[in-house]
Amino acid sequence: MKALTQKLVETFSPSGYEAQIRAVVRAEIEPFADEIQVDALGNLIARKGQLKPGGSRIMLSAHIDEIGVIATHIDENGFVRFTTIGGVRPHTCLGGRVRFINGVQGVIGAERLDDLYKVPTFEQLYIDVGRDSRDGHPVRVGDVAGFDRPFADLGKRMVAKSMDDRIGAVVLIEAMRQIKDTPHELFFVFSVQEEVGVRGATTAAFGVDPDLGLAVDVTGTGDTPKARKMEVSLGNGPAIKVRDGGMLADPRVVDWMVQTAEKQHLPYQLEILEGGSTDARAIQLTRAGVPAGCLSIPCRYIHSPSEMVDTQDVENSIRLMVALLSQPVELK
Amino acid sequence: MKKTNEFSLPRIGATQIKLLEKLSNACAVAGDEGEVRKIVLEQIGPHADEVNVDALGNVLAYHRGTGEKRLRVMVAAHMDEVGFMITADDGDGFYRFDVVGGVDAYKLVGKAVLIGKEHIPGVIGIKPVHLTNAEERKRPVELEALRIDIGPAAGKVKVGDRATFATRFTQLGPSLCGKALDDRLGVATLIELLKNAPPHIDLLAAFTVQEENGLRGARVASFALMPDLAFVLDATPAHDLPTWDGSENARYNSRLGMGPAIYVADTSALHDPRLVRHLMVTADTFGIPYQIRQPGGGGTDAGAIHKQRAGIPSVSISVPTRYLHSPASIARLADWQNDLALVQAALLRLTPDLLKETR
């Protein structure tokens, strides 16, 4: 699981430019899928299983895009001005490194800051790729880059950029591998453009037209020094989403997830996230509406280049997902 | 028609500029696009196999191609413009109003406007400098302090009427100057494309409504048309002015005279990289100048189209235009010509294989 995680998080695929990670995931899931397709926006959709009595069409969604930056201007001295893709914040950029899709690396620098205690604006930041003029510059306006930070295995914990939401993809890939018998027709969606407004899941959900939907994504925690109060901690098990900034999870789906976790003696925690949302929102609102929920993996330092998850939480998320998908679902 | 190796590309001539003038001078604030729709319907009638006006007022025109496996290609341009709506009659010819779409209040003082279907003239007024005190002069202009003054002319204007700038179209040397070039330039371009529709595709022309208040027309138009892919023709701000301190202008969005602006990313969409590449390769092949619009804020009808149904590969291409959403915007004739040439050439070069490439 750690090797797979490292492979996924060390691939660069900011929103809208998911070709590289899609190829990596596709190679992993090909042996376990009955059918694979890529839709118009680039969502990778793998079907597994055939409907049996008591079965449902279930859409699972983990997004494979990541936050990043995009070049807006190359100045006369070769510095690259940029804007953001998804929820990047300036204080996580300073001193950071980025890697463009074409392989070019750069560091983020700042104009002279008059007040060191004030976070700079993006207008004050630039990327230095080691050039001193516009001539023959390897970056063009519109080129996209991801944050560059290697995977770190801390034993109990794992740290990397884009743990949001490659760790969700890990859970789905492992679940696909382990599910032997299911009454359901399962659609494993590795979705695109989540970080810019759950756009991939919007079109994927319309195309799949499921009876039931589950997203797998990361959620914040309240267990760090002077953290915002939140009833989720690293290592206390998968989080079952009740609510976030964009969705009220279907209470029947929440009950089904809770009862399955208890039956399997798996640890779990209930999650109420004040901001943010997931692909589950897009699934819930597609067509005439779909019962939807979300299995969340607790994660510290979300949208920084060093997002941390607990290895046991990931293992238990995979177990819970396999258990959820192996039996008929009766929502009540 | 300018002959190239393989294709003929349409040109902008006196007829096309005359049509743009008519379109620019027409009043069609979001939600009340009738005047522009009438011109569009007159123009495209003889050139389309089928023309429908949908429930929201979008004009949807089909040009069927010939041959097997034709791509269904949607090309959209919005008919509506920003403007005002009369919200209250204050008596004696004074009317309160609200803005429709993105308009800054400080641009409005002293501007001449036309109200309603009869184009009743009026002026936007505020207290003159003679009567303001130092404190008032420091305050930004607030919409609540502004009124449209029509004379008075009893019974001519009612609450709910739309109003827009009274600017008349003119040519300034190599430039075009008028109100609502956003997006009458796109409308005029789309009319030309329909007149020169390539035979190997089905061209689904969507003259959309209510773009300026949230891409609403394009949303329902793309649901109905179900295209394989979409091009969106619009106008994008050019802020290519000198900086006050002579430093390098790094935030211009687009620049006049550098060719049509191809979108990569804006607030509403990450434009399909295959279509962006297709436009760039087409431009290089035909020697048509182009620029990449600076990624950043803003949005076009592509924001609504690409998320429709199971997804529609979409890209936007705009004519760079200064002073958008103001009484008078300025664009270059050459940029418009190159915009039309690039889109026409891009349509001619389309094959179904393009969508089989990795996105």
C-alpha cells in the first residue's frame, strides 16, 4: 500500500492536466476491471461486477487531480508570474518548489516584503526556473505546475504532496483488488477537476447515472496544536461524513456505513467539516438526485505540500470499503 | 476569400463591419435580447437547415454537413450585454436603477443611456462638483446615489425596463469602437462561420442569452444540442496600457494587435488541452497570429457548456478588447479578422481523431 501511495503522490497532475496520473492508475486497475472508459473531461471510469439480486449501481469516486499553479507571464528577466489552480494559499508557497508538466523545475520567490509578519499576495510571488531572459524560455504562458516534495514514510504516518486525494485513489484501487464477490455493478471513478469545483464528478455522475454514490476523500483534523475545533483525529479510524460545506450526507447512507463498520469491528469517527466539499456533492445533485455519502481519510496540513495521513486509517478505510461493497445495500 | 494551400478563409469586409455596427448599436441587456435576436434571425435564415428559438431565447441554428461520421460541433456566442434595469420611479423624470451584469458604478456618472424598446434617451446624473464637499469627493461613487434622468417624459419609462449605454459605433483608424463589442464581435463572427460552414461537420450555432448574469443561456443550449465538442467565441479584456511607474505590465489579460486570445484557464473552466493545442497548431499552420489569454479570473459560456450532461470538450477564443463593460470599448479590426480566420481554419481541420487523443 505504501509503495502504491508513493507512486501516486510522486506523479504530477494538477486539475485539468490529469493525463499522467490517469495512465498510472489505469495500469494499476486494468487487471481488476470488467470495462474501462475515459469520458469527455478525462474521468477514468472502471466498471466491475454485474448486477445480481439485491445489488445496486454504485458510483465510487476519488479525485486524481491536485492543486497547482499556472504561468500567467514570463517577465523580461525570465521570472514566471503565476496564478493558482485550486485552493493554494500564499503562506504554503514561500520557499517551495514546483515542477511543470514538461519537467521544468523552479522555486517560488517573493518581491521585497515590507512586513515580514504579513503573508504576501500572489502578485508578489514568482517562480524562478534559473533563466535570466525571456529568450528560449522553457515555460510558456498557460503552462501548469504541481508542488514538488518527495514522499516521506514516517512509519505510522505518511507525508506527501497530493495525499489529497491520491490516498483516496489508493483506497479505491486496493478495494478493487480485494473485492472478489459483489452483488453490485460498481463504477470506480477516478475523477478530474475536483479541486476547481467538483467538475469531473459532475459529468461522471451524469454519465454513470448511479443508484447510490460514495466519494473517498481526505478531511481535516482537530488534533494539532491550537487547531480549529474538529471531532476528527489522525489514527482514530476512517471518518464517515455527516456534513461538509457543500453537502448533507444522506442519513441512510451514514447509517449503512456506521452499521457496516460496527459489524466488522472497524474503528470509525463521525465527521462534520465546516468548509470544503467532495465529489459526493456532485453525485448527490446529478439528474433527479442520488443518495450519497463520503468515506473520509483524516489528513493534517491539507493543501500544503506536506499532507499527513495515518497508515492504519488508510488500511481500515480499505477494509470498510470492501465490506460496504461486498453485501447488498438496503437504505432505511 | 483569401486562398491558402487547401482552404479558403472568409474575410472581414465592409459588409461585415456594417453588420457589427448594427449589432453594436442594438440594445440587448441580459434577459431582453430581442433586438439582437431579430438581426441574427434575419442574417442566418438562408444559411441554416433549421433554426429554433428555445424557451430562454437562445437562437439555435443547425447546419448539416455531408458524409459519414460527422462531428457535432457547437459554436457559441452570446447576444446579451451588460446594462441596467429601472427599479423605481422617483417622479419628475428621475428613475432609480440597478446594474445587470458586471458594471462599476464609478463608470456611470454623466453617461447617456437608452431605455426600453423605444430607446428613450436619458442621462445618468449625480450631484455636480460645485455642490459637493471635501468629504463627499473622497467617497467612491455609489449606485444608490445615481439616477437616470429622462427629461421628464411622462409614461415613457416603467419599472423593469432595461437600459444600456447610448454610444454609437465608430471606426478609429485600425480600431473598432462601440458599446457591447462583448460579445457582438462573437455574434458577428458566428454569423460569418454559419455562412461559410465547413461541409464535413454538423455546425450547431448557439447565439446565447444571459451570459452576463451567469452563463444561463449556454447551459440550457448545450443540454439541448448535445454536441461532441464546443468552441466559445467571446471578447476578453485587454489591459495593455502603460503602467503609472513605467514598470513591466505583467497583468494585461490580453493585448490588442497580437491576434485572437486562446483560453487555457479561467474561473469557470480549464479549457480542453486538446482543443487548445488544435487552435495553436492551426494558427501556426496558417500563419495566423494568436496569444494565450493570461490564466486567471473571468469566465465564458464554456464554463457552463463543458459541465453539461456527461461532459463536453470545450475551448474559448476571444477578440482582445479594451474597456469592456464600459460605454465604449475598443478592438482591432486585424484581431477580429484573425479571430474569424483561426476559428474557421480550426473547424476545417477538425477530425474525430482529435477527441481520441489523450486529454
